Amino acid sequence: MKFSPLIIGTMRWGIWGANYSPSEVQKLIEFSLVEGLFTFDCADIYGGYTTEELFGKAFSEMSLDRTKLQIISKCGIEMPCENRNYKVKAYNYSKHHILNSVENSLKNLHTDYLDVLLLHRPSPLMNPEEIAEAFHQLKNEGKVKEFGVSNFSASQFDLINTYFPLITNQIECSLMETKSFYDGTLDQLMLKKLSPMAWSPMGNYFSEVSDKNLRIKSVLHQLCKKYNCVEDQILLAFLLKHPAKILPVLGTTKTENIANSKLALQINLENEDWFKLLEASVGKEVA
């Protein structure tokens, strides 16, 4: 499955962020598609189980060919909130829960199928055989095209992949969060010729002041001048340089940020500059 080079994340479109109306969501969808960014990332729990419904209402009122966009959703987290009376936050990967979650997502998103379903976070109690049963049923019924995981380690990915073929692992990855460069997560996906998805690709650079971020800022300012761009574009270019063909998931709620981020696709960081950024992140030169 070929995804757009940047994935449009929807987590902050609803009450967890901008609290947009359906018409405002429509503008974001339309703008993204015009920019050639056709993959949208959702999850059942976003907005306390409300954001998929917001996206679906907006989408249902648009004259769009469903095949012109891709919709990703995630399931597996049971989160106590106003819309769910769970007693404790937990993970549930029973066959019943997976099937029921997909039915709810399809209803809320006003679509007959999901392009991709991800298991949102690994559970110590997940049974790969039961998960595979659910996946096979959803695939055979045409309700989900492909399957993947999110926030899984390399061994956890292999556990599920042994019973059912997965196509991606959506992980936290940014210049501020580089553990996947070393823990085998990216290596594994490269071996399987699968592209990872990276949530929070800007990390906490714009939201926190820390010694690490101050070091990074100093290098970013130099590189912004060199490449005639802005900070967030360099942050994305850092991920895009990696041979794993990382697909950043943009968390923005603004069309101007989407357009700005797309320009990062034109930046090819020189090898030396990439390592300057890595050195600033970890606080020391590579060994």
C-alpha cells in the first residue's frame, strides 16, 4: 500500500485540540488532498471517542471519491471517559473487542472500509492467534484492507507478524526521540521493506524548553540559513533522510502548517548536517 509522503494526523482536530466544526474539518481534508497528502490518521479514542465521528460527519457531506483518500484507525485502548464507563484504563485485544471497535469506527467515519487498522499499543495479555482470527475475518469481509501496529517493539511486531502479515509500525520518532534508531525497530522494518510511521515528528521542540532543545535550536538556526527554510522543515527533513523511508504523521490543525511541512520533502540534508543534529540531540558526538 502506497501512502502519501506525509500523513495527516487528526488527533487534535476535535475536543483534544482545535475543537473544529465539520465545515472546518472539511477545509483541512480538502486542503490536504490538494497538496497531494491523502492519508489520514485516526484512532477510536481520539477526542474521548468523538473525533472519528467529527471526521466522518465532515467527510460524509463532501463529494469525494472514497478511493482518493486513505483512512487509518487504531483500536485496543479502553480509556475511561465521558463516553465510555470503563473502570480502569486497559488494553483489550480480544476478537470481540477488535471487531466491535472496527464496526464503531466504520459507522463513525461513514465508510465501508478502513485502509489500515493499527493495534494502538502493545498489551501484555495480547494473544496473537486471537488477534489473527479477528484480522482474517475483517480482511475477508472487506472491512479492513491492511493491518499494522503502533508503539510496538521489534519483538512484539514479530509476535503478531508471525500469525498475520503487518505492513507498518507507527512509532514515536523525532530528533528529540531517537531510540528507534538503535533499538532495532527501524532495522526490522527496513529488512521487511516496510515504511514506519512516526507520530510526534517534531517531538517537544516547540512545546518545551530544555538543554537538549537549546542545543538543537543552535544547530537548527544555522541549517535554516543554509537551506533557506524554517525549523519545522529541518525537523521533518531529519526524519525523511533516514533510509527506512519514515512517514511523518503531522499533528497540526492548520492548513498553513501542512503546506509548510510539505516543503520539507524538497530538503535533502547533507550527511554532515544530519549528524550535527544528532549530536545536538544526544549531547555528544557519535562513538
